[in-house]
Amino acid sequence: MFYKISLLIILFISACSKYIVEDNNEGKIPVRIMPTDGSFDNDNNFSYPIGVFCIDLKNNETNSIRFDKDCAPAINLAEGEYSINMFCGLKDDEYYEEKTFAQKPIVSMKNGNSSSCPLMAAHSKMKITKSADIYLTPVFIVSSVEFELGNIPHNVSDIKISISPVYHSYEIDDGLHIYESEADIACFRKDDIWTSGVRYFFPIKSGNTKINICMDYGDKTKIYSYSLKKEMKCGKPYKFKGHYNDGENDGDFELDGDFSINGWEMEEEISLELNEGNTEEDGDGSSDENPEGGDGNEDGEDSSGGDSSEGGGEDGGDGDNMETFFVDEMPSAFDIFGPMFVWKSETISPKEAIVTVISTNQWPDVLAVDAIPTLEGYSIDGITDWRMFTEEEAREFFQDFKDGFSEINTILYNNNFDIFYHENNERYLCADASKTFNLYGKLRIIKAGKKTKYYLRPVKTMKFILK
């Protein structure tokens, strides 16, 4: 036993001599794999430790090694073709290695899909026939984000932030980000500012990035939700600055600043509004209220006639649950905006508007009891949290639709989107699926039956802010 331990110590010391080649495996080829920024300068600024994974393409076996700065031991390989993969900044307390169901090796972040250490990677395939020094040029495979939130009320005890979608893992061999998830980031108070410090995550190529800021007051929480109509990129830092305000204030979107790590692009600084217009309060751990649908006849027929005089009591999303989207240009009513039809747009400042959009998709045969679960699972272009028409909105839309003589269906049809059906007494769900309405003849808003299937169209109200 003493002999084995002594031998391990000797090998460790030898391996940590600068660029020492271990030649103790007969029939194996010693190969050193080192990072470079292209200048072959040994003082280049890489994050350590460095992990190297050499995958034999014939038998799928992996040889791996880790080393710190000025300690690049050789890895002994049999002759053959290899996928050679390098990771800079592969710290044990931040990242771990695992395998997919298909037994592919991957790297994942340990702490809520975010890390305090930036990760770089390089990949190459080559045939190993003799001893070699291989230099790979790693690039960043993460984005960085930093939050600074000011003027936070003193009775806020904790702030947590989530970013979605992000990737959970990175394939060692193929160099692909995989498994969609969200990043959880904790903030801490520093003087009068709540900050997250700089955190890193695997960004996802998506046209929409959602950011939730959860402020814990002890007896309740407030959640501020934002959506950026753009993807977040590898090698790019983002800094979000927010200033809490109980009233309304102008939001803006600015590019500013610099970043100190070589290889990163210019920092993007984004100003967030923390005011009552973007928040939902949660006093009991639940944020959504889903009223039950109305009672219909057993055969599913509607049980009341004539115009309904009762209001639905919904706010249409103009208060709580409203997301903020930063956009390049402000759409007008009856515009097509991505996968959405802009129904209403209310200007509240030269740079802001409250916009109600209608999804360009719909379901033709939905039971009232299934409507809310259907919307909860619906996402288009990364946008979630859809609802249906409120009763008041049903009345407004009936007037705008004008028995099909408005341009709404023409716009939808010309853009290959689902039109609204109306000529065969089709009915659409509204008021949290407790009622239905028609779009032809005289408006009748009546209770939803239990067995009848209706049309369901997703609707969403949000704030748009010009960048």
C-alpha cells in the first residue's frame, strides 16, 4: 500500500512540472493539448483548471485529464482518430460531468444553471500517429449577466431572479448546448444596491428571453416579469439596472459600458422598470386564480339567452401579470407582430404602449373545463402566460369584427394565420371559460355548456417599450 501511494505522489509531481511528458504507458503516444489565443503567448488569460477530453472515435472510449496554469501534462493515447475537446474554467464547485441517456458525456452547471466562472471550449478532430503538442483556441460558450437593483424597499428580505430559456448542459463531443431550462440567480444587498454579481449561463437561441425578478417581503412576494424580443449570445455580457418606483416612469434600452475579459463583446446595459405596472402580488404562494366554468345543461346546450348585462370582472391583464417587451419599433393596431395579431395599442408615452395581441393560432374543439389548462401549456416564439378574451373584450372584439366585414380576417388570411369563424354560429370561449360569445348577427354572451366544444383563441396584454 505504501508503495502505491508513493508512486502516485511521484507521478503527480512529475505531471505538474511545466509541460512534462509522461512516457510510462508502453505502446501509447504522449500528446500535450494546450490552450492558445493564437499568439502562442504563455501569459494569455484563460480560466483554470483546464479539462481535456479525448474521445476515441472507433471504440467511443474517453481519456481525460485536468491541469492548472503552468501544469500541462501529456495524455497517453493509442494510435487512432480522436475527438479532442478542451474546457477552460472547469471548476469542480461550479461544473460537473455526467452522461445523457444515450451515454454522451456532457458538462452541466451545479448551481441553478448559472455559474460564477466563465467557461470556454474548443473542439477538434484529428488522427494521432505520433507524439505531438496540440494548441486549441477556446471560445466562450456562456453569456454573462449582472443585475443591480436600486431603491428597493427596506422590508424586502430576499430577491431571486430567473432567466429563461437557457440551456442546462453542453455536449463535450459535439459542442452543442442541450436541454432547455431556466437559470436561477440569487441577489444580495451591497450598501443600498441589490446585486447578483456577475453570473454565467448557457444561452439559448430564442427570439424571446424572459426575466422574472421575485422580491420577497416575508408575508408576500412581488414578481416583476420582462421579456426581451431578442436572443442572448455567447461571449456577450448583459447588465440589467433597475430602480424601484411605486409609480410609472419611462423605461429605456441602452447600450453602454465595456467588459474586462478578453474575447467578450461590448457590454449591453438594459434599464428595467420596477413599478406596479409590471408586477403580480403573491400572498399565499399562488399567483393564478382560475374560476370554474359556468353551469350548462347536461346535453351541453347553452342555458340562457339574450344579451348578458353582467361584467366579467376581469382586468384584461392591464394590471397584474403584465410582461414588458423591449421592441425595435412600436406596432399599431391591426398589425402583424411576429406570431401575433395586434388588436389594440394604447400609447402611454412616446416610448411606451399597452398592447393587446391575439395569437395567430386557435383550437376549434375545446371543452370549457379544458380551456385554461390548454392555455397554461401554450407557448409561441417563447411567449407564455396566455389567456382568453374577457367578457368586456368579447364585446369590443364583436364590434371590431363587424360580422366579418372588418379587415381582421383579411389580414390573418393574407399572412397564412387562422381566421375567426362566424357564419355557422361558431362560439368562442371568454371570461375564464365560464361564458361564450358569437361573432355573427346579434351578440349573445351566455354561459358555457359542460359538454359542448367551443373555439379557443389565446389573448395577451403586455407593455411594449422602444429600445
